[in-house]
Amino acid sequence: MNKNFGLSTVEFDDLVNELRHDNNELFEKIFLSHFGDSMTFLKRNYKSTHDDAYDAVMDTMIEFRQRIIEGKIYYGNLRYLFTKMATQKYMRQANSYKSRPIVESDITTVNHIEYNEEDIKTLAISWEYLGEECQTLLKLHIHANMKLVEIAEQMDRSPATIRKKKERCIKKLMQIFKKHNKTE
Amino acid sequence: MTHLDKKYDRASSPEEREKAVKPVLKIVLDRQLQDTWTKKLSSQYGITRNRMTPQKRKVFSLGRTRRILAIAASITLFFLVGRVVLFSPSDPKQIAEEYLHAREVLHPGLVKGVADIQYQFRGQAIKFFDEKKYEDAALYFRKIENQTSEDKFYLSLSYLFDGQYEEAIDLLNALKTPNSSFREEINWYISVAYILNDQSSKALSSLHKIRKGEWNYSESQNLISLMTTTKRKLKKPEDL
């Protein structure tokens, strides 16, 4: 089996570049075609259920994409890395079901949970009401990790305009969010 | 006020406001991506999760498209009767479940009105309903301040399709009035809800109210005959 999902170094660079421009097509083509293999690996080696394997591989794809964008994944042995991550995801998931004694950290209030499911749902709805231009801008900046200067270049605007636009888009998104939250 | 609301309002600079929104928005966008991948995995590679295996269903809309409904019902009935004859499943609950999911129920759509927040809630509820996100649909139908009987009816269906049978039954019962434009649908859906909620005697009494020529009469007769012949062991005290 190919260590890098059949990608050459040049193709991997293309993949990174595409992802950084919020184009997921090439990534999908490669990783969705190997999705089944990764599931089989988890099922065979760890006796995972079909759904648990599905979830673990899906979560790995999301994280793998993010890490590629952030420049944390290098060309070399992508398949090994992906499989290792999927295994870790699955093990973490599987361990969370096992019963264990209650420890101090279970009781202590966790400070890093700053959003809840309701926030996510309402924000997802609010997103639908946001204009296309704002969606594109926020997607590039927040989801594809693109710098404002690069976006400005791509959109043929000044970085200051893009910065202001981004601030307005976030404000607008939150106005819609608050409107949806009001009568909940 | 939600977590995000609080954090956003506390932020004193645009950078801090972005910091508050970013992680939640990232999750939203990740989930959108996952939805796309889920669809592609299913359509291009035949890989699905077992717990939400999508079924090919026929599409129809209630109320305003009675004729389409009648045709769809006939076709479905034809296949279902065929299945009953060929495979002879005898569990009324299983058959009721099959009847319930045999065809896709779509909302007839939004009537033009004032584009205020209530209008947006209704639009959102309908969107979720048609996407089969019934939990979210119910959430938005509930948000509508002056619910019409149509809102209530589709809220009850959202509960039913979401497996919240007791809520569905309560609401369908409240909607049951002699002049209701949903009378036939209510009789059918409440019967199904009773069966799925293991309330066989109430289901039987409700099924008997579906008269010849009314919506799903043949299906109701089939269920009556199955329920009276299989003599399932009843669990609920009210059924004893």
C-alpha cells in the first residue's frame, strides 16, 4: 500500500495549497476513497463496531485537514499518521465508555468549555442568514486559516478593507445569533 | 444568555470578539464539511453509519396535494401489501413503523407573510422538517408565538418522527376537533403513535375511527387485523 495515499510531494503541496484556499475537493477525493480501508483497519485490529469506526475515521479526517492547513503535517508517511490518529480517536472514544472510579478532575469545573450544543445549533442557523460575501470571507479566514493579507490579495482589496469587513461580518453574524436566541 | 452570548458581550475589542466566535464557528463549519462527506460517502462509496441508514422514500406533501398523496398512498400500499403477503411480518409495531417511514412527508411550505422573527422561525422549522432534522424542527415550531393548527400539526409530526411518541400523542389529541382540516391525518398518525408507544387498546380504538374512503383506510384495516390476531403481550398498565 502506498505510504502517502498515492500522492507525490508536488501533489501534496498542491493539496496543502488547495486546502488553504478553502478548496476541499482534492482532500475529499483522496481521503474519502480510503475511508473504507481505515474503517476496516479499526474493525479488524481493535474489534470496533461499524459505527464507532465510522465516527473515528470521520473525526480524524476533520483533524487531519486542520493539521495540514496549519502546516503540522509533513509529507513522508501520511497513511501511517492517519491510521495512528484514527486509532487514537477510536481508543479515546472506546475508553470513555469504560467505567472507572470518579476522580477529582471529574468534579472540578472545567474552564475550557466555553460553548454548548445550543450555541452551535443556533450559530449554524444564523450562518445560513449571513450573506455570501461574509460567508466566503469568514470561511477563508477561520476555516482555511488564510491570512487577511492573502484574502485581500485574492479579493483585490486592501488588507484594511478586509479587516473591517471581517469585523462587520462577525458583528452581523452575532446580531442574527442574538435575534434567534431572544425568544428561546 | 448563552455561553457564546456572554463571552461575546464581555469582549472589548474586535480581536476578542473574533476569539469568542471562532471556536464555535469552526465547529459549525466542520460539521457542514462532515455532512458533505457523509453524503458523498453514502452516494459514491456506499458507506453509511448503521444507525442512520437512509432509505429511498417517495416524496409527497400533506393537505394541499391530496391527489398526489392518494397516488403515492396507492403505490406504497401496493408495495407494502406485496411485502406483507410475501414476507408475512406479524409485528404490528414493525408494520406501523414501516407505514410511517414508507413515504417522505414534506411540509407544504411557507405562506407569504410579514418577514418578522416569527416568520423566520416558521421558515427555519419547515426547512429542518423537510431535511428530516425533526428535533431541530420541533425546537423552531415551538418558538413560534402564535402557532397555527398547521404549525401544531407539523410539530406533532416532528415529535412522532423523532420518536417522542408521548409528546406527539398529547399534541395530536389536542388538535382533534370535529372541524379540523387535519382530521384524517390526525386519526392515522395518532394510531401509529399509540402502536409505537405500546398502547395497543388505544391504537385499536383510534384505528377503528378511520372510515372507508378515508386516508390510509386499508393500512388501518391491515393493522387492526394484525393486532387482533397476533395477541401480543401488552406491557402498559392501561392496556391490561
